[in-house]
Amino acid sequence: MATTTNFGWTTPDDTDAVINGAAAIRTALNGVDTSLVDLKGGTTGQVLAKASNTDLDFTWAAPGSYTQIASSSMVGVGQVNFNSIPGDYRNLVLVIRDWYTSAAVTLAMTINGVSTSTYCGKTDTITGTTFGTDNYVSTAFIRVHGSTITADRNSQTIIEIDDYATAGNIKRIKGTTVATTAVPDFAMSDWTAFNRANTAAITSITLQVSTGTIVGGTAVLYGVR
Amino acid sequence: MPNPLITNVNVSTGEVEVREMTDAEVAQREKDYEASLASVAPEVEA
């Protein structure tokens, strides 16, 4: 039985009897119907996106939609690594909820496992009514927060990495951490950082503390289309 | 006292590995932190 070149849809052979034409047409169109089923549906404003790397595997999604691509508890660990991050998305968003550490140390983030390069960052902080700015250059990591959190302060950190899958340019990484504190009532840090010596596509993200453990928290990685 | 745990998440496959950090990994994170305490002069374009 003949098939089409690209999709492999079954078509009648030139020598097939015309009397079988109705069945042949039905077979051919059923193949098309099956292949294109993912194109059916959707709602106004949605866009078609790949659901996997498989041919013709599509899904309808809102523009700029978030897809959770990984999640990890941080309870009791010294280090969490998100490795082999696929380059299928436009941007990455890492959300870290309720994290705190056993020792009063920085929650550190390293990109692509590179700890011998140079990270630069600018962090604006608000602690109660006190405002501050911290400019730093660090060989090993980005500071996820401008201060330390050693108890469950209902913290939330959101980190945005735009254009992460493109090689050849420095990646802007932007984050915000908010938390309550014992005294005063709250702390917030808003920061922008980058690795000035690494222009590779981002395929791994590491969260760690220099001593002790991360006592609580969950890290969720989203891909943004 | 055991070393802290390390969690490795393979985002592409979904595989998760949880194990104790090796002595070398513990030493490396402390080394990274010490190195980061040292101020690095920013590069200035000539």
C-alpha cells in the first residue's frame, strides 16, 4: 500500500480497483484525522505549542503560559541541582517557597555548575523601614536573598531567567525574595545578577548553602513559552 | 556526623537522585564560599 512522503498516510496504489475507492478515501482521511487530532480544540487567544518532542504532539496553551518542568523538596539537603534543563522554552522561572537554613548563611545559586567564574549582582533590600543596597562580585554564586533566614518566615523567592537557551550572550537573572522576620516585621530583596564570564546556554541550576543544610522549602522550576 | 544530602533532579527525564554529599563536595562548597568572600575587582573596558 502506498503512503505519503512526510506523514505516512495510507493511499491507494495506482493498480487498486476503483470499486475500492470509497474505502481507500476513508482510510486516507482517517489517517489525516488521527494525525491532526491535537489541532482540534483550543479557545480564543490560545496558541499552539509542542507538548513533547514527538511529531504532531501539540497542545493549546495561553501565550506566555508557565509549564512546571521540575520540582524538588529542599528539606534537609545541602544542595539541590536541576540538571539537563531542556532548551524548549523561552524563559525559566524558579519559585522557591518557605525556604530557610540551619546556619545564618546565604542561600546561593550557581549556574551551569560554574563556581570558578564571576557573578555580579546588585541587591536592593528593605528590612522593616530600612532601605539598603548591596553591590557584589562573587566568584562562585549569586545571592538569592540580601539577608539570611534561619526560621520558617513564609519566604518566597521568584527568579526569572530570560533567553536562557541561547548561547553567546550574558544572561540577566532577576529575583525577588520576600519574608517575614522576627524583628522588624518583614524583609524584601530585589536583585539583578549575571555571570559575566559565562555565555553558554543554561542547562543546570544549583541551590546550596556553604555550611549546614537548607531546613525547609520547595523549589519549583517552570518553563515559560 | 553524616554529610548533608544532595538532590539531583534530571529535568529532561524526571529522574531524581538523593544521596549523601561526598567529602569532596562538602569541601568544594566551603571553598566556593571562601572564594566568594574575596572581593573581585570589576573589569573596566579600556
